[in-house]
Amino acid sequence: MTSKTRYFVIASLLVIGVGLGTGLVAYYVGFPAGAFAGRGGPAELEYVPRNAAVIAYADVRDVMTSELRQRLRSALPMPENGQRELEDLGHMVWGMVIAIGIAFVLAAAVFRPRRGVHALLAGIAALWLIWSFWSYPLLNDSSSAKGVMRHARELAGPDATIGLVAWKEQNLLMAEGPVKDFGFLRPWDQQLIEAMQWQSEDPAKRPLFILEDAMGRCIDKAKATAVGYANRRQWWLVPSAAVVAGCVPDSSVDAEQEKQNAPDP
């Protein structure tokens, strides 16, 4: 998961927590449901019972199409990988948000208005525990190489030997099954040259696991498979069919290698 995606999720949960806390305070001090049912209000609120103590209402369509959201998207564009990753985790994140909401509702029901402070503290404690035990397993695959290495093995098959090009320490540490490396501090173009020669000796059982920034012009992305995004890096699995015949990797990626060789966060 990218830093922007992580911050987006954290900020979203904080907003939800503040909203739920505000609702609890309104429940504690009392708030007339008719305040939202006046003339010109949403038609849906006409069905709210008059004796309701608290109500939460949001028009998701208006929020998603609002000018503010469009400005935020323009000011903070999210990388394609981050968007895809957030979409993949969407149903899990929504499950966590629902669980947090249920926890706040249960806290309010148990402690009642007379002990509103206790209910608020219980809700915050539940939010902290749910966030800790639910979200961190979701973030694990994006903040470590475990998920991409597992997926790479699934794509390559149990009998294949995966060649590591432009790899990081975590890739080797969390690799599943047999792997082959071509040096760690060697220039990426030299690693790729040796890896391509090694792969040609047994093309069917020697796919290459490579960092996107190191692929260069000798790898046809249309024939390669995106494995995943981890530690702010995109990784690919390259079969022999994706290697451009007769191509010699150049050293144009050396500048990017200087950045990527920094220790993993």
C-alpha cells in the first residue's frame, strides 16, 4: 500500500470515529429529530420516528460528485497501483468500518445517556482494538514482500525456479520455493543480462521476478504478469516469451537503482 493510500485509510477512519463520537454526544445531550425534517430537507427523513434521539444521514452520491472531492482528487492524485490496491481491500475495509460502527452503537446501548463518557471511552477502545487486529493484517502484504512472493510462487508453479532481478532483501527472505539471484549490489542491467541467459537454458521452468523500474526495453510488459505492489514498488513475473529476442539491456536504469538500493522502510 502506498503512503497516500495508507494516509487516506487512516484519515477516513478518524473521520468516521469523530462522526460516531459526535453522534454519541448528541445522543447524550439530546437532539430533536425534527431538526432535519424541516421544509426542504431530504425526503428520506420523513420516515424517521419523531421520538428518535439521534440520526445520521449522508447522501453518498452528493459527496462523491461534490466539487470538493474533485478538487481533492486533482490536488492529491493517487497512483494507479494505489487505486487498484485500495479497491482490492475495499470490502475488507468496509467490514472493519461496520464493525467499528456496531461497537459504538453497542457501547451507547449498554451505557445509555447517563454514562455517555463511559460509552465514548468504550467505543474509542473498541475502535483502537479493531483497527489493530483487523487493519494491520490487511496492510501486511503491502508493507512487506510476503504477499508478492507468495503470489509469484502461485503464478510460477511449485516446480519452477524463480530468478530474482533487482531484488530487495525481503524478496529473498520471504521467497517460497527455489529461487536464483544474480547478485544484489550489481548493476541492474548486468543482473538482467545474466538472468536472461540463465532463463534461456530452461525457459519453461525459469521465470524472472523483476522490479518494474529495472525492466527496461528488453521486457515486453504486455506478455509479463504484474505480481503485486509492495514497499512502494511494483513487481512483475517475466516468462521467456516476454523477453525481447536479441535485446541487450542498457545502463539507463542505473540512476533509478541508486534510489531503489536504499534500505526497505
